Amino acid sequence: MKKFALVLGASGEIGRTICRSLAEDGWSLYLHFTHNEKAMNDLYHSLSFDFPTQEFMIVQADFTDNMAAEKLASQIFSLQALVFASGQAHYALLEDTTTADMEALWRVHVQNPMRLTALLSSKLRVHKVSYVLFIGSIWGEAGSAGESLYATVKGAQHAFVKSYAKEAALSGIRVNAIAPGLINTSMNGHLSDEELSYILDEIPLGTVGQTKDVAEMVRFYLSGHADYVTGQIIRLNGGWYI
């Protein structure tokens, strides 16, 4: 039987790499996007060509919408893994952050992911072993000046992982998060050369992580080789925060 995973944020740089790694492991995929339809179509055609025996389906929902989880859940049928790789950063001092900003990030990173997990939990429970995996952030643990809102919602994701892992364990659902540090994506394009150099001096391994590093960790936790792990925040940061 085919095994199906839903990847939230599949059109993003990390999401696209995750999708390809999972496809290489035989997963059929629901490919979620919010606005970037071109990137989503390109990924769909690429995966369909490279993995013709698997199924790939494009699904859409805007997680800033209160009813996004319900909209997305209605598009999902068989499911064994749920990977949250979507989201958006927010760079601002707290005093410059509006309640609208707060509500939007809460819906994107916490409210809709929790609601979607609830709506799809019956499909996950069909399998003896199934997975919920969040791409969290180093800032959800360490905190970050100028990104207080983003750090807060990522911290909330981490708290949800720890709590839901206990709640879902008897149903065979493994719940974990990967907390990347500095990853080479356009999200970090705002950093100047000086700022980047300063950060690299703080990272013991002295390098920036790649999207493949995140994707391979996702592949491992969905491979069946880590099924005694649940409720964990896996740090993927080159030693930046230990």
C-alpha cells in the first residue's frame, strides 16, 4: 500500500527539499502551498516525472485564515505523516508589533496547525505507527531580540509537541519537532555580510546549514528507524545553541 504524507509549506525552499527526500523514500505526498502556485506546479511536475509510481496532489490553504485547517482537512484522504514546514518570520521590536501581526502569526504557526492535527488525527490513528513533525526554530528555545513574536509562536509549537506527544502516544502517533538554526534560505537574505560573519563566529561548526540538512533529518524521523522517539525538540544548529 502507498504511504501518504502531507507537507505544509511544500512550495518553500525547505519544504521543496523535504518533499524530494520523502519521495526518494517512497512517500506519496500532498503538496501544500499558500500563494506560490508556480513553485508548487514546478515541484509537482518534477516529482511526478521522477517518481511515476507514487501519487502527488496539490492542496491549498492560507493559514492566516481562521478556517484554513477545515479547508485543508477536507482535501486529505489517507494519511500517515503530517509535516509542518510552513510559516513566516516577523522582524520587529515588540513595541512596533501590532495585534494584527500577533493574530496572523498565531494562526499560521499555532492555531491552524493544532486544529489541522486534531481534524486529521483519526486518519493518522488508522496506522500502527504515524507521525506529526514540526519544523520549529532555534528561537523557540533561545529567544531572539527583534523577533519576539516569531520566537513566541515557535516556542508554542515546541510546547504543543511535548504535550501532544503524551496525548497521542497510545494511538501510535510519534510527535516531534526539528529546531533549525541558521539555514541557507532567502528568509535570511536580510543579513549583511558583517552580521553573517558575526553569527558564524558564534556557531561552533562555523558553517551555515543547508535545506538538505533539515530534509534528511525529516527523512530519518519518518523512516521507521526512530520510532522510539517522541515529544522531542531536535536541535539542528551546528552547536549554536546547546
